[in-house]
Amino acid sequence: MAKGDRTIKDVNLTKINYTELQPEFETRSGRLADEVGLGASFKYLNTLDLQAAGLHESALLAMATDALLDIPSCYIFSQAPQKAEGLSFNIDSFSAQKIAEGLNAGGIAIISGHHCTQIILHIFSVEKS
């Protein structure tokens, strides 16, 4: 689960309500493993042909979108052309957490929760995606 989902209780256009800070955030210092992981990510990205990676990412988005459109109770929040390769969706009768757990168990890593989109989700009358 994204850390932001645990620190922000609610966001609207006029204010933000925080949960009580988790102990891991009290020192305001990063964890070494996070820094090492970020450095390794940059090293890996520098080995890639970024144009080819971008095309692959676009193909994955199209494949995932097509697969989700085959699920009758699935709602995709944006199918705009030329959008960033993010895919926000919900499936009726399943919580965002259950969807994430099921996909993660199948080797597909996703982030669920309100993760920086809470205001727009309120417009759609949805708590999490």
C-alpha cells in the first residue's frame, strides 16, 4: 500500500486532513534501503533504450486497457488518447485493496488507494481506485 494512503486522511479543494504520522516519518530522514533502491533504478534506466521502453510501455497500456474492457463490471477512469501510461480503474464488487492483492499475487504490481488523486476521485464519487 502506498505510504501516502496512510498519511493523508482526506483531501478536498479547500483543505487537507492528515492522519497521525506513522513512526517511520517522525525523523524526517530517508531510509537507506529506499536510497539504494532509487540509485539502482537509475542505473537500470540508464541501460535502456528509452524510446523502445516508451513504446513497450504504450503497448502494455493498450494491452491492459483491452483486457479490462473485457470485464463487464470494470470502469476505467480515463481512456483519453495520448494520455500518460497510468491506468486507474475499479471493478464493481471488489475493493481497490482486493484487486491489488489479487493482481500482485499473479505477478502484476500495482498501487491502490487514493494515491494523489483523491480530489478527482471525489468527483467520480469513488473513494479509492
